[in-house]
Amino acid sequence: MVPDAIEREILIEAPVAKVWAAITTAEHIGAWFGNAGATVDLRPGGALTCTWRDDENGTADTVNAVVEKVDEPHLFSYRWARPPGAPVRADNSTLVEFTLRPEGAVTRLKVMESGYHALAEPDEEKAAHLADNTEGWRLELGELVDYLRTMP
């Protein structure tokens, strides 16, 4: 059976307020997470979109999400849909939760993406999606760390 969640935890050399801004503000989300912009209505039920551009073939994919929880500056979560462009439903989305905790001058960031069991896809597609996102979170969190070094 496919695992139900991906969990990653990193220490970031930045204060919680700065990390919070990077993961909840459209200007910043669109710079480190998507490479072609983002939108966010930062309230439960608000819409979030993130766009990735593929320069090799000139296309762009926008992923739709719905904000679930906002508890500044400690918890931010949203449910995002697949495939790109699809509206968010219970059977085509997973829940992404960011938990931030200060540890002195650094921030411990935990990201959990869960809900793979509820996806209306065959197990082999769920497994592929989980594998892609497991690697994706490793890469994206590295990009977040790099972005925070240059973020104003």
C-alpha cells in the first residue's frame, strides 16, 4: 500500500517572521515555489494558485489550492489539486501543512503533505505522485533556503 504522507523537516537560518512571509505571501511563493508567479487569499477558504513555467517547451502549469488553516506565524495549510488546472476536490487533492517553530535565531520548518490514500487514482499513480512530490519537496525546500538568503 502507498504511504499516506510525505514529511520533511529542516532548520532555516532565518527568523520565523521571515520564513512565514516567504511561505504565505504571493510575491515570495511565486519566486521560490513556483517560477512564474502565485496568488494567495490568506484566509481559510481562500484561493491559492502557483504557476510553473517550462521554458523548454514554452508551456506553463497552474495548480489550484484552497487555504485550510492560517495561524500566524506557526501554521499554514492548504489543499492542492492535481492535475494542474483542476478545481480542488476531496478525491484529487492532498493537504500541505507548514509548521514553524523558533529555535533561537533559526526556524524549524516541518512540511507534511498527506491524503494520498484518498486520491481517486490507481495505486501505481498514487505511488508515482508520492515519489514525485517526495523529491519535489526536497528540491523546493532547498530553493526556499536559497531564496531566504536573498529575500529582502
